[in-house]
Amino acid sequence: MLKIKDLHANIEDKEILKGIDLQINAGEVHAIMGPNGSGKSTLSSVIAGKEEYEMTRGEIVFENEDLTELDPEERAHRGIFLSFQYPVEIPGVSVTNFMKASINAHRKSQGLEDMPANEMLKLIREKSEMLEIDRKFLSRSLNQGFSGGEKKRNEIFQMAMLNPKLAILDETDSGLDIDALKVVAKGVNKLRSKDNAVLVITHYQRLLDYIVPDFVHVMVDGKIVKSGTKELAYELEEKGYDWLKPETV
Ligand code: ADP
Ligand code: MG
Ligand code: MG
């Protein structure tokens, strides 16, 4: 599904990604861990096509299509979803209306008409029940006064509504409580199927108790320095990251 080869990327002329190789097949869940500042968020932004980042070498291929020339919107329309680390507040727009707008924007890009209202309601009901989102939440103004956990819930709700082929979840560095972790895990586990793939970027080994990844990668200083199975996450919890860092002079 996703093939990344020798990816190098800069921000403001500073090289952050220094040769990433990563292959994600349909049906797989991958986790990326690593110390703060190692380039994990940069990688997710570069996959999503954010314009502040300059790809200087390598390639990103999604379903046999080179993504290099596509803007973030076009990538989203191909089925790549990136969770937003810092969600926007939109006063006056309810959660429900935001979800309708996202779905219809997605359909429009595929040349489809708006989803019929009854079908939309059914979808919203189905997905909100699946994630145990109550009705009051649906009529609230988007992200306004939301707790960290509610923001997460909203984000995962949007992911469930859009049903992306590849979901990239980049966790914030700040603490998420256990309920928020469970919401994320539940959304991801429901999305898991032989046709979808998930890339979870996290500091929390704990999250991986709920989302059991097929592969774990460790990123240090812009490179994937080690890959393994979920056991690697436990090893990291025990030993930290220092043993994987290149020797400093
Ligand atoms: P991680 O997600 O692993 O914590 P990031 O990808 O956020 O790492 O950051 C990698 C490096 O890039 C850090 O040194 C960070 O300071 C730098 N960086 C990230 N975003 C920007 C930016 N917008 N402008 C300049 N430097 C940035
Ligand atoms: Mg960081
Ligand atoms: Mg980050």
C-alpha cells in the first residue's frame, strides 16, 4: 500500500529525515516510536504532503502512485488520513455538521453527489454508537471547550466516518489520559481490516497494550534504526532509547 524509499526531507533548509525506508501493506498496523525531536511528526507530515516540508530525495508511493506531486487534499482523497495534533476550534459548527462537510468534500473530490441525508444520518448513528459518542456531543460546537479526551474522540470519530485506507495517528507529546487512549485504540481496532492500514506514532508504550501493532519501528535522528514486532516496544520501555543512538563524539 505505502512504499517509502530513501526519504530525505528538510524544514527550513535543515535536514530532518535522513533516509527513511518503510513499507506498509494493507491489513497491517505499524507503530513508530522514538525520542522527542527524532522526526516522527515530520515523517507523518511529509506523507500527508504538508507544504512546509521539502522532500529532497527518495520516493513515497501509495497504491502504486507516486505522491510527490500531490497536495495534501489530493492525498486525503486517495484515502490517507492524518490526525491533527492541534485541532481547530470552529465556533458555530457542530460536530455533526463538520462530519457531514468532511464526508461530502471527500465525495465531491471523487465526482460524487452529496450523501443523501438519511444515509448520512445512518452513518453518523452507526459510527457514533460504535465509538460510544453520545448525542449531546454531536451537537456541540467543534472542539470548543473540548477536553483532551473529547478532542481525541472527535478526531477518531472523523477517522471512522471517512474510513481511510491509511490512517496516520500522530500522538501529542502531552499526556493523554487512559480514557483517551482507549478511545483511540477502539477507533483503530474497529478500522482494522484486511483493506486498511494504520500507522501509529506514539510515545506511549501503553497505547500499544490496546492497539497491538504488527510492526514496531524506532526512529532516532531522522532514521529508522530498528524494526521489530511488538516485543520491541516492551524492550524500549525497559531500556529506553540510548542503546539505539549512534555514538556521539
Ligand atoms: P518528533 O515528532 O519525533 O518529536 P519532529 O518531527 O516534531 O520530531 O521534529 C524533528 C526536528 O525538526 C526537531 O529538531 C524539531 O525542532 C524540528 N522541527 C519540527 N518542525 C519544525 C518547524 N516547523 N520549523 C523548524 N524546525 C522544526
Ligand atoms: Mg515532538
Ligand atoms: Mg511529534
